[in-house]
Amino acid sequence: EAAMDRNRRLRLTAVQSLGRCGDHHAAPEELVAFCADEDAEVRHAAAEAFGGLKSTEAAQVVRDALVNFGEGNTLTRCALIQALGRLGPVAAAHTGVLLRIVDEPDLSCRLSAIQALGSQGVVADPTVASTLGALHKHQVKALRHAAVSTLQKMGERGAPELVLFLDDEDA
């Protein structure tokens, strides 16, 4: 019910409370509703709250919402992408969804997906490094910077792809 309330402060408090409940009490489905809120602060709080759940169930709910939401509202998609990243290693099974988003046309979603890949700690998946390395000649500087940042977080697994960026004056 709080997700439909017109009072922004009430919605924000509700989503923050859900995030504090922890793995056993929070309802991931409720948090997804808040990721589509009209208020950016509420959406951000919902994405942050997912990070506290750290469960494979929450990761699946976010992944399903992201896939089912389609390429509609960029702000909502970015909140869901960030939520998947904040779930950390429990969301590693859904790395493929983030990798597909890296190739989508929406720049905001692409950047969010690259950052989420770095947050997940998915260093074991070799396709992450190769996908990010392929951005070394991309015309958008922000994508190259995000790719370098995530590859750095990958340590040894990201190093071979980082070499590709050495000639980039902007990276």
C-alpha cells in the first residue's frame, strides 16, 4: 500500500524500512514496486535497499523485473540495474542480463550495467572482461571510463583487457 501512497516522505520511509528488515523479513517484490516510483530519491532508496537483502531470491526478483520491464522508463531500469549490482555475488548468476544491457542503446542503462558488473564481484566470468575490453575504441568517453574502472576492480582477470585502453588519452 505504501508504494501507492501520494506522500513522498511516507514512501521513502517505507522503502528504507524494508531495506533494514534484512533477508528474512523484507519482500523483494515490494521493493521492485518502489524502483518504479515517480520520485528519484525513492527509486534510489529501493535500489539501495536491495543491497541489504543479499539473497538469491531477491536477485531473481530484480532480474525478472528488469527483463519484464523492457526498455521503457530509463530511470526505473537504472534503479533495477543498480539493485542487481548492489546484491553482490548472490546476483552473479544474472551477469548475462547485465552484459546484454552493456550493448543496448540507452547510455544511462549501459553505464549502470557496467558499474553493476563491478559491484557484483563477477571476476570469474571471462565474458565480463572481454565485453568491457571491446569498449576500448567506443566513441563515448564515459563508457570507456566505466569499463576501465570495472576492469580495475577485476584485478588479474581484467588486466589483459585493460592493456587495450593504454593508448586512450581519455581513459
